[in-house]
Amino acid sequence: ELKVEQNPLFLSMQEGKNYTIYCNYSTTSDRLYWYRQDPGKSLESLFVLLSNGAVKQEGRLMASLDTKARLSTLHITAAVHDLSATYFCAVDIWNTGNQFYFGTGTSLTVIP
Amino acid sequence: GAVVSQHPSWVICKSGTSVKIECRSLDFQATTMFWYRQFPKQSLMLMATSNEGSKATYEQGVEKDKFLINHASLTLSTLTVTSAHPEDSSFYICSARIGTSGSDTQYFGPGTRLTVL
């Protein structure tokens, strides 16, 4: 059974601090996505990681992928209140018809 | 960019009635559409995968007779919740994929919040 686990599940941090969210998955895949979800809203695409060693940065967020370790990280630098949201990683399993399997989600609250 | 719409965005219905949710790709043709449901403070769970012109593939534990999916064209998929009950209340999100390449991402609709009284 495929598992996609995120750590931590809930995170409260002060503005200006750094933190990393981890996404572990249990099967072979070289395609991983990060999404943001605000309360009551759908998903906003943040990053698409398509190969081992891929690193992408946008503003205060940076995502990386290690397919050998089956691990992706989402690093937050100098957090601001606007980053408060729930973050999901999703693994794309090609041989199952390109289905996405979502992680458990990390609920982030940035305190001013 | 690729835009996916859903209609309605919010629906309340009585128990025992059926509700249809539409998912449209507005500026592209979607070879595959996916339907997810999300309970409060939980992750998204894939319900089914639908390809235009063929029967949907349902995930284990999803009742195909209760959640009817019709992918009539390359821009429209519908999910009908038949004989809805309060436990069907959830946030339903569709997504659409343009091609079949492994690098093609999914574009998500805004979601439909269903409340069954």
C-alpha cells in the first residue's frame, strides 16, 4: 500500500523563523508536487519536482526532491503571516494512470 | 494558464436526493479528469479517474453506483452523488490533466462543498 506521509502535521511558528516540512513516500516515483490550500479553497500549485536532486525556489519557499531516499522537503525561510495555510505534497505514480496520492498535509500557522 | 471550473461551488440538499457536480476545463482539452473528496482537516482522497469516452476507474472502497461519473467530452466531467446522505457531506475537488506525459501536472478546480441535511 502506497503511503505518503508528511511531518509535522501541525506547525506553529513565529514570523522570521525558518522551518522544514518533510514528505516521505513509500514507492518509487520521480515526480512530486507541492500544493498550498487556504481554508475553504482548492489547491494552489507551488512546485513541480520531476527528477532526483531537483530544487526549486519561489520567494520564501524552497522545495527539493531526493528520489533515492523517497523524500521531499519544503523549506520555509523567514516566515511571514501570509504563509499560513495547509501544505500538501503529492506523489505521481506513472504506472497507475498518473494518479496523485496526497500526503497527510501540514497545517502551518505563522504567528506575528 | 490552464483553468478548471466547478459548478456549483456550494450546494445543500436533503437526504435521499441526487446532486450533480460539473467539472470543466475552460481553455484546454483534458484527456483525463480526476475526482477527489476531502473531509474537514484531512487530506484529499482520490475517488476515481475518468477518461473521455470510457468508464471511470474507481478507487477501492468507492461505490460506483453511488458516485456516478460521466466524462462526456474532453472538457466536461460530471460527478453525480445519488441518494445522498449526511455522511456524503464533503468538499469535492476535480482535477484535469492535459496529456499523457509523465511531466503533465494536474490542474485543480475550485471545489464544490456538499452539505446533505
